[in-house]
Amino acid sequence: MVTESVEHSCSRGLMCNLLVMACIFIGAQLGYLFASYPGFASPIWPPSGISLAIILLKGRGVLPGIFFGYLSANLTLDHNSIYFLKSWWGSLMISCGGVLQPWLCSLMIQRSATWPQKSFSQSTALQFILIAGPLGSIIGASIGTFALYNYDDLSPQNFPHTWGTWWIGNCIGACLFTPIIYMTFQNFTRGLQYILPSLLTFGLTTSITIFAEIWQNERNRTEYISTLEHTAAEFRQRFEAIEQALISTKSFFQYTKFMDTKGFEEFAQVFLNRVPEIQAFYLLNVDSKSMSDGVPLVTYQKSKQEEELSTAQRKHLYEILGSTTHRLHDSHNPFYSEVITSDKHIYLATAIRYSNHTPRLFLLVKINTQAILETLNHSVPMSDYRYTILEPKSQAMITSAPLHPQDAVHTDTTKIDVGSTLWIFHLEKTSLRKSWMSWVIQMLSLILALTLSFVMINFRDRTEEIRREVRNQTIELITLSEQLKASNEELERFVFTVSHDLKVPLVTMTGFVGMLKNHLEKGELDKVPDSLNRIRSSSAKMSNLISELLNYSRIGRRKKAKKSCDLNKIVAECLTNLQYGIQSKKIEVNIAENLGEICGEYERILQAFSNLIVNAIEHGSSATEPRITIRSSQTQDGDLEVYITDNGEGIDPQHHQIIFELFQSKSESPDSTGVGLAIVDKVMKTHGGKVWVESSPQEGATFVLSFPREIVNARRSLT
Amino acid sequence: MTRVKKKLHILLVEDDDDHAELVAFNLEAQGIIKSLDRASDGIEALEYMKHCSKQQNSTMPDLILLDLKLPKMDGLEVLAELKRDEAYKSIPIVMLSTSDSEADQATAYQNYANGYMIKPMDFDIFVEMVRDFSNFWGKWNCQPKHKNE
């Protein structure tokens, strides 16, 4: 049986995990839809939200499902996808990150204020969203980006962008998907109510992301094209500048039949200073006269560091000219130049004619590629671009600093025609740098998701809360109004009873005042003292009654400080006060030890006990051996019951309730004001307890005071 | 010719000694008293009535003055008791109480009280009340004769 249920739960767990895996896989595919540069991460990543919701609902058991979901999603990426991971390790690490993030998030959420939540308050909703979203995403983003960096060639420049996009993607995914999935499981109908706003938010953030991407790409494209054109133009310009510089020296050459070394040196100096792109400068005189050894005479070179050229070198230079000489020959331009490359150097070969004769001089200008490079580098933001300018025949190349191979996205090649040579200009751009505008848009979309999910969580719950509040307050109001009604009724009854019962002594007083007047008129002075006495005692009675009533009304209204009352002490005090009555009536009093201790208003409790003992004395004295017993016990609920028993005439059962009401005293004693037992009743009520009597005629009476357990001070167990 | 006031045998059921004294004094002063008996509570009153009916010579009261507020047995109960009993029900009972509550009055009449007086808080008025009362019951009212007479 046991194995069966274990197996059953195992298979259930397996089913659950497979389901989770499928969900994560689908969510991942959805996320990949938003794949775009920059950032090798998806700006909206549903699996982070799905996984967190499922962990909160089902617990740790689903972790394998999540892990394999991520792994399967990563490994099934197609080669052409930008997310394609070359290394297994990278996928594993990313999957670990994908599991770790929701798991740690769930632990943090469960540890934070009051979880699990049936409903969210504003602060707990905020906490939930912040932990699930921004805080938790740090984990996933960091692990993922680190994995890519380590195992998959993420360029350092790309690190922050990838991390940022990953973080935003996980945030949005968590904010949108966690609340809705979690709540749908908790309460399906309520979950349904969330679906529409969720879809709306999802649609909105998706649109914003896509818009941001499109806009970004557009910008990149435009920038790229302009940079391409600009750089090509720049390149051409440099060469044209050199050409122009040479043309400007035409006049110099025009009027020089042949040059002497010094003259040429001066010329060269000026010329070289003007054009920094020239590295070296060779003047080749192909006059037959100077062709001493079949090699033209080189008459100048730029840098003094370069030694006098050897024959071999001179020959080499002539060879460089090569076929250019024919073209230079054939051209009828008095000043013809051409760019040639050799040995990966670039030369500008210029033929100078004096007249219509064949050219005599060839200027070979060695171009300082470094200088050109520097110029180009100034005009192109080097962090974003790489270019290669290549002369296909000679493989001469000008190239900027290498770009991370992963970064090169946009590439384009164009041909530049410079100095009648066709160069290939290859421009690569990394469009992986997000512009600040794009970040702003993405952050906006994140804030939108956060706000909307916060509002969503709060919105419905608030109405539930409000409804409950209103219900509670209505109940409170009803209770209060009922209390008020009862209190008013009591007051009315009280006033009625009071005015009623005050009439009695008043009648006596006025009556005997009249009698007194009568006696005095008739001169019956011996009857005067009697009348006076009656008047006096009546007024005393009235005053007594009034003060008892005031006392009664104050119980519960004017609360005295609650303190610990030892019941034995209280009883002892009562007996001391009443000892005259006890002794004169020869009443035997038995008091149990350890009656108990309660927390209450000392004076009131004393009053209650006093009134009951007075009653016991009065009514109990009719017995032959009057006896009063006081003992206590504790009920099962923990209430403390005190029993005051007398063996007097007892009380008729039909009167057991009424004697506690005001002025319903069945006592014959003239001192009885009818308030005593009412006071006891009220005192007990204000302490949350009650009083009742157990008695039958001629069998004495036991008054029971019941104190609720909340005010009983725990002590050693009582009898 | 002015009528002569009869003298009546009155039972006064009143627990308060002072009130009893006042009523007794005034009734005496009005000369309506043949004999006045007092019961301090309902039980005593009923016992008295039983005692009276057992006597050879009828000493049943001509009139009962009954207070509402009595210990041990409520005045209305006594009234009901007396009016139920064949022997006593013809004796006129006039309630004499401090209570001016209409409910009490209504209940008293429902229990066949023959009258209801409210004890005034002014002695002169008290005197006047007892005088008019005595005039009516002593001079003008015809009392039923008892069987034994």
C-alpha cells in the first residue's frame, strides 16, 4: 500500500515535471521570438515568470522540470539563431541560472512578510513584485551573461548590454506571468479576470520592444550607410589631396629641364611638409642618360633614415613602376598618376612630361598608410566599426583595429575607385550597442509591466478587502447600535425604577411634615419627636438609596484600576466590616483556603462579596445554627466559581432571576434598598462573569460567583 | 339632611410602617374607622382573610386598601387571589400605591380592582384624598351585606 502511494506520487511528480518542462519550453520559444540585437537575451522572457509561479504553487519538486525545460530550449536552437550556443557548458550553466533564479526568489518571497497570501495588501504586493522582478532577475541575468562570456565568446563590450537585456527580459517575464499563473491556480475565476489585463500588458510591452528594435535597426542602418559613404569619401579624399599636391607642383617641374639635387631637395621639403600622408618620395629619372645601369636614377628619398638606395633597390623601384610606365607613356596627360601597390605598400606613381615628349620623370610617392589610417580612424567611431581597405591584386591592405568576431553584424563591401585602382572597402559595424534611446524605451516598457502587474494584483484584492471591511464595519455598527439600544433601554428602566422607588420615602416625608404641622397646631407636642424621627429616617433612607443607585450606575462606567485580587483577603476584609452583625447573630463562618486570585477592580469585587455576605447574614440568621460557608472551585474551562452558602430560609425558584434586578428585593428588612444584589450582578457583568443562586425554600441558598478564565490568575490547582 | 358617615371595617395591606401610619391617622381623623387592621404583606393579608371567614361573627372587612409593592407576594397577585375566591371577591378593593404607571392601573382593573388611588406627595392633598375617599365610601357607597350578618 505504501509503495503504491509512493509510486503514485512519484508518477504524479513525474507528470508534473514533464508538464512544467513543456511549459518552459513553449515559453522559451515565445521569448526567442523577440530575439534581436543587441544583447544575446530576450527582452521579454516568459519562462522566468512561469517557473517562479510553478515553484510557488508546487514547491521544490518541479525544479528538475524547469531545468530540463531550459536545457531542451537551449539545445534545440537552430544554428542560425542568434541564441545558438556553441558550447554545452554554456547551455548547462544558463539552465542552472534558470532554475536558481525562481527557486531563490520563492525562498525570499516565502520568508518575507506573511506568506502564503490569500490576498495582497499594497506593501506585500510591492514586495512580491520587487523580489520576483528586479531583484530575482539579477540572479538569472548574472549567471546567464557569465555563462555566455565564459563559454561562448561574448565580447567584453557586449557584456553590459547582454546583462541589461537579460535582466529586463526576466523582470518583465516575472512581472507579467507570475501573478497571473499563481492567481489562476488559487482561484480560477479571479485568475480569468486577470487574463485580459495581462494579455494587454503583454501586448503593450511586446509592441514597445518590437518598436524599439525596429527603430534601433533603422538607426543603425542609416548610420552604417552614412559611415560607409563617409569613410570611402575620406579615403578617396586623401589620395586626391596627394594628387592635388602633386599637381600644384607641376609648375615647378614645367620650368625645370632637369633638376639639380639641391633644387630638388628644396622642392621636396616643401612638398613633403604639405602632405603628411607621404612616407617616401622617389624621383626616377628615366632619361637614357641617367639610365646608367639599366635602372633609373633615384634622386631623392624622404626620410633621412632611409639610406642611399642600392642598385637592387633602385631596380626594385623600377620594377614597381612596371607596366605603369606604359600607361604613363601612353597617356597624353602632362601629369598622370596612378596608384600602385607592391609589397603591401601603396605608391602613387606619377609621370611628369615636360612637353609632348615622353615622360622623363617619374615620381613614386610611397603612401604613409599609417597616416591614412589615422585620418580614417578619426572619422569613424572605432568602437563601433571595423574597416578593411584592400587592393585585390597586391593584397595591400589598410585595416583598422580588429573587431570581436561576434560583434560584426552589419558588414558591407563597396568599391572605391582611387587613382584608377579599384579598392575594396569592407566596413563592419557592430550594431550591438544599444543607443540610450533604446534603453529608455526598454526601461519604460519594464516600468509599464511593473506598474500594471502591481495595479493588477492590487486592484481586485482591494475590492475584496473593501467588501470585507464594509461587512465588518457594518457588523460593528449593528452591534454598537444594538448595544446602544440596550443601554438606552436599561437607562430608561433605571430612571423609571429610580423615580418610582424614590417616591416612597418622599411620600413618608411629606406626609409626616404635614402631620408635624398638625401636631404643632393642635399643641400635641409629645407627638412631635415621633414625626421628626420618621421624617429624618425617611430622608436618610432616600439619601441612602440615592447613593447606592449612584454607586450602581458607576459600576462599569467609572472603571477603577485592575489589579490582582486575592479573594481570601477580600473575604477577610468583608468579615471584619460585618463582624458586629456576625457576632450578634452568632453566625459560624467557614472559609476555604486558597479561594483563588483574579485580576479585577478591587473595590467592586469587595462590594460584591460584601453585599452577598450581608444577604447571607440577614437571611441565614433565621436558622437555629446559622452558618455561612465560602469555598471555590475551578471549572473545566478554567473559570473560577466562588460559592457563598447560608443555611437560612432559602429563595423560591421563581424569584431566582428577579432578585438581581433593581428594587426587586424580597427582603423584609427595612434597610434593604433593593440595590444590593443588582450591584453584585452588575459587578460580575463588568468583569465578564456572572452570578446566580441555587436555592429552594427552607434549604438555604448558595450564591455562585463565576469569574471568567481570562481574569483568573493561574495558581496552584484549587479544590 | 346630611348623611351620616358609616364606620367601616377596613383592612390595610401596606408594608411600609410610615405609610401605614399616615393612612391610618387620616382615616381616623375622618371618622370612618370602625376597626382598622393592618397586614404587612400579601401572605399575612390572605391569612387574615381566611381567619376572618372562619369566625362566627363576620369580621370580614368592608373595604380593603391594597398597596402594589409588597414583599413576598406582589400586590397584584394578592388582588387576583382575593378576586378569584368566592368568599372574598365581593369585597371592594381599592389599590393605594405610589405608582402612577398606567400599565399598573390597567392590570389592576383587569384583575377587578374596584379603585386605584395614587399616594400624593403632599400631605394636604393626602388629607383631602382621604377625606373625599371617606365621604364616598362612608356616606354614599352602599356596601354589600355579608352572608353571616
